[in-house]
Amino acid sequence: MDKIFIDSFRVYIVISNGESESKSDQKMTLEFIEGQIEFDDFSLLARLVDFRSDLYSLKEDMLQISYEGNFLLDVGWYPSFDPDGCFQIHVVKESDWENPLYCDQANSITEAIHRIRDAQNFILAKDISKK
């Protein structure tokens, strides 16, 4: 089972592959974020043993990060309050929610962090190409 703990504003998820923890554990954090975190309830999930059991935590507005060039990375749980839902990760530009530039989804916190990193890389590549 994955272990999750929080230290200040950093989220760590320790993933064990069934071997001894000292050999196979990996730490994952949100420290890779290069934008400005505007809103973060996503990190609160790390305090829960089973985040799907806390239905009030499963909401659309979990994490928003703004970037130069009017990009916004948004993470939410859809459908809200449904344990069978999933994380959805969107990138929008200039608040154009009807036409997201990037969409992905994840079923676990670990997978969501990977998708958030992918979305950020998408934004950074777009921003560099405009310069």
C-alpha cells in the first residue's frame, strides 16, 4: 500500500513495490511546480489514508496553478463527491474553459501528480514557443 505524508506545503507519496521500503521507495512532491499556486486542497488528500472515503474532499476545485502567458492548470475530481470518479487535469488559456488546451485524467494521487507534471511541461513548452 502507498504511504502518504505531508510536510508543510510539500506532499510526499511513498510508493512501495512490495520489496523492502529502504530499497524501492520513491518520494513524489509538488515542489516541481514552476507556476504560482492559487488554490490547493489537493495536498490535503495526502493526510487521508483512503482519500476516496472522504466524499467531501472529492470536489471539482482542488488545485489551480497560474503561469506566465495567462495559462491556468486546474485539477479537480469529477463527478464531485463520487468515489467512482477520477481526477481531471485541464490547462486553459485566458480563462477559456470551453476550449481547454490540455485534458487528462488520473485514478490515483500518484498518477495525478504525473499528469500534473505532464500538463506543466505542456504549458512551459507553449510559453517557450511564444518567446
